[in-house]
Amino acid sequence: MPQPSKPVAAYKPKKGEAYMSPAQLEHFRSILGSLKTELSHEIDRTVHTMQDEATVFADPNDRASQESDMSLELRNRDRERKLIKNIDKMLVRIDEGDYGYCDKCGIEIGLSRLEARPTATLCIDCKTLEEIREKQMAR
Ligand SMILES: [Zn+2]
């Protein structure tokens, strides 16, 4: 995941401060906001690169590698678009006061986990379980 160009310093809650206090919500809103800006720039850059590189190579080998570069770019862009959608969902959750709680079991996801993964919707336990299940399904 691309990091925001100016990383927002980790939030230090005051003693006795409630989880997801207005100040914490503001903090995560700004993290998500800068992440989204960064991703949009990334997508713009990709579009320009693809336009610049739209040269037709005479050598079939060059053409093939160009095509695989492009499909990689397209996949990256797809991933970035999905991330932006996720960020938008998170911003809605902040507005609705749902942010920071696990989708599955409803417990607090926790500040440090959200600091590392501001788009997390599962607590670490549910996420671990999900990953184990996915691995078993992939077999
Ligand atoms: Zn959970």
C-alpha cells in the first residue's frame, strides 16, 4: 500500500480518552484523506506513463514485454481503484460512527492496528481466522 507522502504521526490518546473519540476520528480521517490523495496521484501517473509508452515496437519481443508491462499497470490501477473505494467506505463509517469496530464480532479493532492498516474492517483475531479459512479454501 502506498504510504502518504507526509506520514501523519501516530495518535497518542490522552489518559482515559474514549476509543474513537472525535479527535481520534479526525486523526484517521486525515490519514485516509492523504492516502486517497496519494493513490489518486498514483493513478494519474500510471495513465500518463501508459500514454507515453504507447509506442509500437517492431520487435515482437519488445511488444510482448510492453503488453505485459501494461497489463501489470492495469492490474495495479485496478487495485488502487479498489483501495480508493475502500477508503471512501471508511470515510463514510467515520461519519456514521462505525469506524474502528470489527465487522464480524464488533470489538474494537484497536488504534495500533488501524494506524498500520487504516482500512481494516476486522479485528486481528477475525482477520487471522479469515486468512486461515482462505488458505484452506485455496487448497
Ligand atoms: Zn473480530
